[in-house]
Amino acid sequence: MEELIRFIFIVIAILYIVRAIVRWALPMLFQSVINKAQQQQQQTNYKRPEQPTGRVKVDYVPKDNKGKFPDSEGEFVDYEEVK
């Protein structure tokens, strides 16, 4: 019985210590991850050239889709499903 009480006491003590360490270390870990993400975002913002406001740059103009299918294909006809 004495060994069981000693085991439970040790487990509770270890859990309490781990909880204290996690509360201290986890915010520091997340803060470093957030700082790295912010630095990467700032670096990508500097690389991107500024475009004047009010202007639109079009990189791709699609071709006319008319004539994509030959006339021999026919046209779509609505239908009703009969059960």
C-alpha cells in the first residue's frame, strides 16, 4: 500500500512539473514560429513590385471560345426523365 501511495505522489509531482514547464516553454516556441512567419511575409512583400493604383495588368487574354465545338456536334436539348 505504501508503494502505491508513493507511486501516485511521484506521478502527480511529475505531471505538475511538466505542466509548469509547458506553460513556460510553449508560448516561447509559438512566439518564435510567429516571428519567423512574419519575417518571411515581410521578405515577400519587399520582393513584390508595387503597381500604381487604378491600373489593371492582364497577363492572359483567353481566345474566343466560339467555334470550339464543330457544328456537327449538334446543340443541347432539354429533356425530362421518365420513370
